[in-house]
Amino acid sequence: LRVLEGGCKVPIASRCDILFKCKYCNLWNSIETDECQACYQKTDNDDDEKNCELRFYIYGLVLSQDGNTKIEATESKSFIINDYNLSKLNKRNHNQYKQILEMSREIGENVANKLKAQGAQEIIDHIKQEALKEIKTKNT
């Protein structure tokens, strides 16, 4: 969401998750879990699997300073990881790491653009202008 360039005074929030589908019950789970939320089967995130479908999810929120305006957007995208191994992905030595990173940036930019299209940039610009006015009055 850095495309929004909000700064520290702008209430921009995000939540992201990387999910995998349980091979026993097909429920999406966070890759941080070591057992399925539904069927309680152990997950094998560090075992080399042939292919694993991951879903990348991001939620973005821009809030006006008074809290009266809330703009939200989400995006998710599925991706097949060949020879899936979570440890290799975390260490950035998986052969698809760059592809995954590019896709992650893309969905983040998509959420930022959705937020902008709904008026987030106006909120951000207003808050920045107010901050500049505050700085000018302190300096005079």
C-alpha cells in the first residue's frame, strides 16, 4: 500500500495473509498454522510437496481523522508453488521467490488503486495539508 504515500499521520491500515488449502478437507488456512482449523490434521509446510496452491490476500483501509469516512478494499490471488517448502520460501531461496514477490506487490498496488478510486487520496491529501498547516503555525 506504499503507493498511497500516506505518511505517519494518515490512518492507513492493512491486513494480509498467505493461505494454503488443506489437502484433507480443502479449507483455506494460514501458512503460519501447523494444523488445519477444520479437520485438525497436521500440516506439512516444510515438506517438499510437488505443487501447492497458495492464496495471497490483502485488505486495506483508509480512515478520515474524524473517523466518519472509512474506505476499504481487498484483493486476493491464487498461485501454484512448485516444490512447495515454507522454509525455502522464508529464506528467499525458492526458485519462484521473485515471482511471488512481484505478485504480492501487484495485489498491494491493486488494493491501493481501489482505495484511491473510492476517494482515499483526497483523505490523505487533506490530512497532509492539515499537518503542514500545523507545522507552519508552530514555526511562526
